[in-house]
Amino acid sequence: MRTSPVVIRVTVIGTGVVGQWLLRAIERDRDQLRDRHGVDLVVVGLGSRRGGFVYREEGLDVAAVLAAEDPSSAIAHVALGDRWPTALAGLQATETDILVEVSQSPSSDGEPGLSYLRHALGRGISVATSNKWPVALAGVELTALAERHGAGFRAESTVMSGTPVLAALTTGLGGAEPIRLRGILNATVNFICSRIAAGGTYAEALAEAQDAGLAERDPSADVDALDSVAKVMVLSALVFGVQLEVADVARRALSALDEAELDAALTAGARIREVAELDPRAGRRAVQATRVAPDDPLFVVDGTTNEIRLEVEPLGAIAISGPGAGRTLAGQGVFSDLIALSRERALRGSR
């Protein structure tokens, strides 16, 4: 006898490209989520930095919000429900089962995203987020907060976009001990490096990345290695349980290399790669644009592909490779986290 699906209340903060993709996925896959996973996801809260926060216990008209020219403004003008001027105020005043936080916060303090995550986890609300800097700056604290209050905490899209790496390296390694990792974590930089290896100049490769939508008009977060530093910090916190600060990670960015260094690498038969390394036992944490030889496994990691190679006791070396860029991929990563958290909530509710 088929049981009724468990209703899971969802609040989403962030109405940018990733947030919109997620809302469409919830609407599109509603029947499949009920039939396959036994959950009925009801979006009860929606917030953004510009649009404030709207809440309706019976569920919001997500289709109406998505149909608006600017979904952020639609929170204030289209969605029916109770309203608050800020997302944090609305989150504090309402009830939900899962918070999906897909806004973007700066490297300086991770706010306001960090406050959203702290508040939700402190109330036992499970969290799925794609917001890198709150997790990078306070991942150990947030993990402990989730455990203390019996909440789920997942951040798959903060590293390698939608490629399932964090779940594999945390819950997937139960009983094993991660020792050290090495990899390529920034798809934009790797795309540029691949174009340079094919004979292009740095300027030409950067312009191509910008034209392809991989790099922003201001590409500094990528080419100055700050994005990869954030990912190293996330991995350190969630995989190794060690909290780092930005200054703890040695950094030599692609933008710091001159044309002579790039040419020398090609002449020697090597390739330039931005290599991330994390070895807590040795105190090694670095992101460095450097030459890699043909016998290095990272030599063949091309284009927008990312790869992490992790040494684990007693398993030995494992590698996870996949696409590392794209708003659709980031949305898929968050959606997968939401489904996993929903199933956990449903199982707890059925006991």
C-alpha cells in the first residue's frame, strides 16, 4: 500500500540564476519527487537582498514569481503572503524544514549568508547552500552547529559546482581517514591554461573565457586565485575538520605569471595548471599556478574539467573528476542536496 508523500516546507534565499533554476526544478519534478522519493516539496518562503522576504504557510505561487521579469522584485509585488523587509527578519519570524541558501556573500565576512546559515542550523532547520564564503570562513562551526541541533548541512555546489565531490569525500568515506588532497578546482582558470597550452596568449585566453561566459568582466576572483582559496578552505573544513583563514593558504595566482614563464613551460613540454594542495599533517595548504610535467595526472585535466585526488587510509588514492563550472550545474548540486535533506527529514518523520 502506497503511503502519502511527506510534506517538506522549503525556504529559498536567493533569486539569481541558481535560485531560479532550483525553483523551476522543484516545479518541474514535483510528481517525480513524490513518486520516487516520497516527498512533497512546498516552497513556503522566498527571500532576496533587494526583494525582502515573503512567506505563505500554504505555499507560494512559485510559477508567478518565475514568470515575472525580475523574480527578486516579484517577491515584493507578485507573491502573495506575509512580508518582511529583510530575508533574515523573515527567516527569524517563520517556520520551515529546509533552508536553501543560494545568494552570494563576499570573502570579507561571508555576510549576510553566514547569518542565514547560523540562524537556520541553530533552530534545527536543515541547510543546503551554494554560497562558498560562509562555508569557507565558518565550515567547522556550521558543521558542529548542525550536529548539535540535529539538522542536515550540505554544500555540494561550493566545490566543483554540481559534481558530487563533498558527499563522496565526507559521508562516502565513513570509517576511512582522509590524509591529503591535490587537484584543480577552478574551471575558468583551467580553461585559460588549456588555451595557453594550445598556443594562445594569456590575454587571448582570458578574453575567450569572458566571451564564453566563464569569466566575469572583472575576472579577479578567478585569475587571482581567491575562488580556489575559498574551495580549499571549504574542503579543509568539511573533509578534514580544520578551519582555515584566507591568510593560511599560500597563493600564487595565474595572473602573477608573466609571458616568459608561460613560454618556458611550453618549451619544456610542460603545462601550466593552477594546483590546489591540502595536507593538514604537513601544514601544507596552497593554491599555486605552476608547471606540471606530462607524467603528472593533472597534466591531462583539460578545459573546464576539475579534478580532486585524495589519499585516504586505508583505501589509498581516489580521484573525482567532472565539470567545474556552470550555473545549471550549481543548481543541480543544490537540488541534489535538497532532495537528500528532504529524504532525511521524511525518514525522521516516519519513525
